[in-house]
Amino acid sequence: MLNTDKSKELFARAVKSLSGGVNSPVRAFKAVGGTPLYISRGEGAYIWDVDGNRYLDFCGSWGPLILGHAHPAVIAAVQETAVKGTSFGTVHENEILLAEKIKKLCPHIELLRFVSSGTEAVMSAVRLARGFTGRDKIVKFSGCYHGHSDYLLVSAGSGLATFGIPDSGGVPADFARHTLVAPLDDTPAVEKLFAEYGREIAAVIIEPVPANNGLLLQKKEYLQFLREITHRHEALLIFDEVISGFRVGPGGAAEYYGLSPDLCTFGKIVGGGLPVGAFGGRAEIMNLLAPNGPVYQAGTLSGNPLAMAAGLATLSYLEENRGWKKLDESSEIFTGRLREKINPDKARVVNIGSIFWVALQTPAPSRAETIAKEGAVKYAEIFKEALKAGIYLAPSAYEVGFINLAQSGDDLKEAATTLAEITSRICG
């Protein structure tokens, strides 16, 4: 058994001062049971909790730590920047350098704007799409998460394609009615929405690599269909690449699938582990933002010097050190070993770039509606057994895992063998 006494003591204190004891719900371990682990430090491929337990980390702060924890290049960049000042609320050179780097890696991006989170990036991109088209309705997909802004916290009602209904307390139904919800991988549902509301739809927003409700990989043909139908109806296509951006390759999912969305949103890796988000796309759309145009967006901490420095150091290191090639090789080592040892009749390993997920059912789902609920119960057991074996996975059956450059081939082979044994024991 793990000794987690100090974590338990800290959580008992936390619930007296923090709502639910946490600052983001999944951290409470409600989905897997038990007490949250309080992490004291991270180095390379590993994290340590306050009780001294060490874990090989496949969460990586939910994706941004693609180089591993406390990477020397990132730490040096942040330290060099911090001694000059942590925030100015003014323009500075690093935001230009990072924007130029992103444009180089993502040729479909003509202009960018930095914000402080993925939620803010998506919220701003949707507002911009509405301002550009003069329309109100947005199409999203069940199983895709786009942050916690009111009009995107919606779920599908009855029927294949429907108006959204609030998925959270505090969201007025009137807000949600402007959001239309369709299942993933369902061409007729989207065609039906456009047939009925085409002149009112400002944009379709999708995670091109849906990775917030399992890893629900979509066919290129389906994404191409979305590109074509939005163009035909003069609506915009928004790729939410907060997770997939710079994870599935230097140009994200847009490059991977060979598609050019009108707008993209980014987060995670863009800040190298510090709070940041960004959205960008075609210049004619982006130029509607204030101060050039009538669509307002602002933020005191947007383009924060520390976040810009960390993001620039991260992307530069990846570009200069064959980072994406090495990540693909590491991912193949890890997922290949898992596939060899897991019974394909009980579970399927899904991966793209350096993102992976073990679907505790077969075949692997491509829609949220087909995810087997009993998988969450099995996953809670797998999660706890993995912790005992020194492996930290995301504390939710529906969250994905991430490979980073600090994980060695031996780390990955050993972890894959251990996880396969645990999964086989629990799932049969």
C-alpha cells in the first residue's frame, strides 16, 4: 500500500478553504476514488508526492509538459525573463517571437492573438466567428469539450441533432439555445442542422482530435466534409487544438489531416506549462478584433512574458532537436508494447502523435454515445493499481495520456508491460 498520509492531511485542510478542496474538479479524484495526491516536485519523466512516492507521469499537467518536468531549456528561459519582470501589461518582443514561431509551424495561421487559457481562446474565437458572419448559432459535437464558457457547456437533447441544453448549473437555457449539438462521425446529423439552420450558423467547432472524452479519433473524410459544408454555407470551421496542437505534429491536427480551418485555438504546449492560450486564423477574420475592428477582446495578462518565454523555449527545442520524430518513436514503443500484451477482445489502445488512450471496450469508440459506462468502474481499479506500481495516469477514465521527451525507452517499455498486466488482470 502507498503511504499517502501527508496528502490526506493536506486535503483535509484544503476542503476548509477551497471549494471542493480543489481548483479544478477532476483533481478531486471523485472519478477514481480516494484522496488526491499532493505533488511536491517534478523532474524529467517523474513526479513526487508530499509523502515521497515517485511516479512515472503520463498526465504531464494535462499535456503541456511535452519536454518533461522542469526541462532545463524552459527553466532557463523563465528565469532569464523573470529577473527582468514578470508582467508589464504592455507589448514586448517575446510575444512577437512566439507568434512568428507558431506561424512558421502552422502555415494556415496568418494572424494570432494570445490569451491566458484555452477556455478564453475558444470563447474569443467563437465571438469572432459570430462577429465575422453576423450569425448567432454554433454547431458543436457531443464528446468534445471546449472549455467552460456558458454557451459551450451544453449537452445534446433527444434526437440525433438538436438544440443544446445546459450541461451545468448557472447556464441560462437562452444561452444554450444558440448552440446546436450533433454526434461525432455523423454526416447526416450535420447535414440536417445546416438544412434547417444554415443561414443562422456562424461556425462549426470541433476538436479535430477529440481528446476530452476518451480519444475519439475521426476519419479524415469526416473532417473534410465539415470543411466543405461550412464553406458551402459561408460558415466558419474552427479547430479546437488546445490539446492536439503541437502534439500530433508541428502543425497540429490541421497539418496531420491536410486541412485548413478558418480559425484555430491553442493552449497547453504554447505556454510550455505556464497559463496561456491563443487563437488565430485567416487575416480577414482576425482583423475584425479590436483595435482594428468591432469585435472586442482584451486581457491584462494576455501575452504574459513568462508564458511567452516558456512557450518559445518549448517549441524551439522541439523544432531544433527532432522532437516530433522522437515523440513518435517513443509513442510507438509504448503503445506497441501495450497492444502486444493487452487482450484486444477486452480493450483497445488508441493513439495519435504523442497522445494515447486505453479504451476498455472493443471496438474503440468514435462517438461519446458509444462509450461503455462500465469502463469507468474498471478504470478506477486500474488507476489505483498503477499508482501502487509507480505510474501516474489521469484520474478519470475519459482523459487521455501523454508521452513526453523525458521518458526513456526503458521507462516506456516497463510501464507498458506493467499497465498491460494490470489491465488484463482487471478486465480479463
